[in-house]
Amino acid sequence: MPRFPVVVIGAGPAGLALGNVLRAASIDCLVLETESRAFIEGRPRAGVIEEWAVRGLEERGLAESLLARAERHTACEFRLGGRRHRLPYQELTGRHHYVYPQPLLVTDLVREYADVRGGAIRFEVRDVRLHGLDTAGPAVSYTVEDGERHLVRADFVAGCDGARGVTRTVLPDWARISRHDYGVGWLALLAEAPPSADCVLFGVHPRGFAGHMPRSPDVTRYYLQCPPGDDPENWPQDRVWAELQERLAVDDRPPLTEGRLIEKRVLDLHNHVVEPMSFGRLFLAGDAAHLTAPIAAKGMNLALHDAFLLADALIAYLADGDTAGLDGYSDACLRRVWDYQEFSQWLSDVYHGASSGDPYRAGTTRARLRRLFDSPRAAGAFAEQYLGESSPV
């Protein structure tokens, strides 16, 4: 029966980063993914990466393409009441964001893992099952495309398969899952249109939030607040652009540049956190452990943080028998997870207060924004949280 020190379930940013770091340390692992390679390399996802995460990728030999192609963002802009308020966060903190869509990062990581470092990976597997996670010899079984059933032994299993993956179905009854539902939907859009500004725009409007995120010279991501569970077909192109123009309008800038919509889906905004993030020989990472709504663009960054910590901990144990990293993995991850969850909740109140229909919430939103615009200290504190923790991993 085949045996791998680590079996990784899921080939997203967390699973692929983990696999690459393990392979660089000459530790064999097997990555299992239910989708095809073409699918995961093209799956539309946002791509804001914090500077510390890029440094972590670079230190592990995983950032060459990113550094050559990613755009650097140094400011963001709030728009409300026909006025714009720019926050130059690089001037305030000395740090910046990188914009590199997740499909590009996943493509880079798959190529490095499978084609360069020779890592084992199986795409389009079905009926993945986990066995013996509370023993010293767990196993994973799965079915391949031709219907053949496989069973592999492992020392550890890494659950990197998202909030709906198999690893979430095997958690013990005593696992704690904290949930928060924002009661808000976002219509996520990709437009074949050049960005209408050189930075991210946040429109705080009585009709609802709107966001503008440059993706490339020819493509822009937009978000529009909508009712949770709304049907994207309720949003024809003319209605989308009318709402975006209204919610992001300012007196001293031209209208948005419009273009064909190439993606349109509704996201119901909610968060959850699993505690702890380890159960016997199973270690969770990324969305399998914690889901963060795209309000503050934290999800991929947390996935990479988990992957770096887990890879280092597994290497220390498998190479030297050092258990400290594995013992402390959950606590080390959850500190940043809860910091990012809290900031996302705060930012949601800012984004959605004006459209809540509650005069009190609208009033506190205006007060928060005035403080943000008028106080350099408040702006600096916001920038620190928006850019994420600067400590290396």
C-alpha cells in the first residue's frame, strides 16, 4: 500500500503552498483535488495579497512570476456624498498591497509543485474518505476517473479543501464552529473594461455598497451590495452599470468606464471559524478552517499564513521529531484569524451602515468615516489593519 508522510486534500492556495514547501524540504506528499487542473487554474477569485505573504512566498522560491507580473497598490479611496477621500496607505505605513488574481497564483503553484518539484498530485478524484485520524497511521481512500479505488497511508492529513470539503465532515462533535452572517449579499462582477481609477474604490451609498478593484489594464472587478440570495439574472448589464455609476459617482471625476460583464454571481456574506484547527493527525488550513467574507480581502492571505506555519511545523517534526510547531499550530493561526475576522466585521459596518435603513447605524458610520478622514492616527491605524500584520512567517 502506498504511503506518504503527508496527504493534502485540496489544491487551492493553502494546499499547493504547503505541498511546495514540503517538497523543497524533500518530504514526499500527495495532493488530492476533486476538480481538473484546468478548472482550478481558471477559477475566478480575487487576488489581493499582503506584503508579508509575498515575502513568505519569495523566501520559499514561489514568487518569481508574481513579482514580475503583479501590480502594486499604494492607496485606496472612499467615495460618498459626491466626494472622494483618498488614503495613501504606503505613505502612512511604508507598506503596500500586491494585486495578483488567485488563478494566476494557483497556476504558478501547480506548475512549481507538479512540473518542477515533482510532487505527486491527482486531479478529478471522487469519493474521498478519511480513515483513522485519531491513530498514528491515518489513511485516505479515493476513486480516480476510471473508477479504480485507491488507498494510501499517511503520517498526517492536511485538510485544505474549503468550507464544503470532506475534511469538514469528519470533525468531532466537540469541535467549536463560530459563525457570523452579515445579512448582506454582494453581486461579484468582472468587466472587460479598464480600471476607472488607479486604486481600489469603496462607495458608501444609501442604495448600498459598491467596490471597484483593478485587476489588469483591461479588466476590473466590481462589487454591488444586493439582497442575500438574489438571482444574478435580476441584474442585467444596464442595471449593473447604472447602479455602479450612481454609487461610485464623485463631482471631480468622470463616470466609470463601462464594458462587457464576463462574470456575475451573488455572494452571501458570512464568516466562520473552526476551533481548534487540528484533530489528531488532521490539520486544517485555509477555508476549511475559517471562512472570511471578501469584505477586507483577507481569505487568501490567511490561507498562505496557515500553509507556511503548517509546513514548517511538519518539517520540524518529520525531520527532527520536534513537536512544538504542531502543538502550537492552531493557536498560532487563530490569533491572526480572529484579528482579521474582527477587522472584516468593522469594515462591514462602514460599508453597509449607510444603506441599513437604521438611522443609528447610518450615523455611527458617518462618525467613523469622519474620524478616518480627519485623523492621521485613525487613518494610520486603519491602514495597518487593511494591509495586515507585517510580521514575517
